[in-house]
Amino acid sequence: MQINYHRNPGDILICDYNTGFIVPEMVKRRPVVVISPRLRRRNGLCTVVPLSTTQPDSEERYHCRIILSPALPAPWDSTVVWVKADMLATVSFKRLDLIRDPKNFEGKRKYLRPVLDSDSLQAIRACVLFAIGMNPLTNQGIYKILSPRCRRHRAFKTLPRAAVPGAKASLGTASPLSPQRSAISNRPLPGAAEG
């Protein structure tokens, strides 16, 4: 079931990368985070970054660790996921689907609407900037608008002191969220109890 309208930034959906992509591009179904707002005159498209339950072999500044509680349904049922901001893509609504639980004993399916909190979304957007090489142009401006918890993300630990107003010697390498706090609110989609 494809989505019919542009979702909000931070919404988690499923994207089908099976058609039209070639290895080493993303080539399977996987959860994604919407990062673009709805843009005028750009109907049927939104920009997403994929999530992975596998930790990268080598962590880079375009990777971001997010804690999900509750976890997404199987096969993505890990509470720790990694954002692959270097795999940014603008995709058709036809590739995107809602997250859903398996069918219950009555054959009905519950659609979920997991949404990331604003700090996690900001950390993801910072990682995207590193992935597309835009960080030298925007470090100072982005640092000013990020919350203090996002400023501690590893993406900002190597900024020159001149680019980080009032920064201390080390910004740390903390994930955008502590393990005790979930990055998502997992609300059922109103009126979507059947599949």
C-alpha cells in the first residue's frame, strides 16, 4: 500500500528499493526516515534516509545511532538502528509504505506511525550535510539552532573552535539520545486498523 500524501519530517516508513536501483545503491525494502518537508509543486516525492539494524563496519560522520522504543516490527525489530545518511534519496510515494504489524488472529493488520523526536531528526540532518559535503558552509549556523544534546553528537566533535561559538575543548561522542529515552513515539494511525 503506497502512501497518498507527503508525511512529516521524522516519520518512519518502509521504502522498496528493489526496482530501479543498482548495487552498490540500496536494493531492498527497509525502514526510512522522511527528512524533507512537503515542497510546493513537487508532488508525489519526498526525501528519505534509510535505517539499518546493522552497525557500520567503520562509523563515519554520516552515520547516526538512534534508539527506538518500542522497536519496529520484524524483520527490523532492533531497538538500536543506524541512519545511513550517505544513502539519501528522493523517492516516489509509490515506493513508500506505512509500518505495520503482522495480521492478528482475525486477519486484520494495525498500521503504526512511528515518529522520531526533534533532536534525533536534527542529528540526522547534520549527518546528511556531512554526507553531501555541505558541512563547511553551514557548521556555524546549524550549531546555533541545535539543542545542547544534539551538539554533543559525534558529527560536531571535529568542528574548528571558530565554527562552534562557546564550545568547550571536547564536544563528546554521545548519540543523540541516551538509551533510557526513546527516539520515537509509536502511535497507531487513526482509522487504519485493517490491512
